[in-house]
Amino acid sequence: MSKSSEQGSMKGLGAKYGSTVRKRYGRIMGNLKKTRRCPSCGSTRFRRTSAGIWACSTCQFKIAGEAYSI
Ligand SMILES: [Zn+2]
């Protein structure tokens, strides 16, 4: 009903986006938070550093992937 009822994964994203985008944003954030393994050393400390760039904090392995998924 009200905008304040949408919390959780929607946090950090203002009301300037439409509901469709916000829905997608929540799904993407869930996708980003998933644990991924570094293809180089197998460490789980492998995460997205910026849009399209994925890096491992253990072996500094860097890879160009999709903006929200690898
Ligand atoms: Zn690694």
C-alpha cells in the first residue's frame, strides 16, 4: 500500500524507479549475494567489484563478466 512497506532487499533504492525495476533489482541483489567460487583458485571470496568486473580477493584473479552475473 505505502512505499515504506517495501524493505529488505529494496533498501538503498529510492522510489524513483518503477515497480518492475525494483522487482528486478531485488532479484539481482539476491544473485549478487550468492557465493561464487573463483575459477582460478577455488576461493569463495570471488565477487563483483564493479559492473562487469569480477575479482577474487584471494588470488587477485580478475575476469570480465556480465554486469549482474558472471
Ligand atoms: Zn582466486
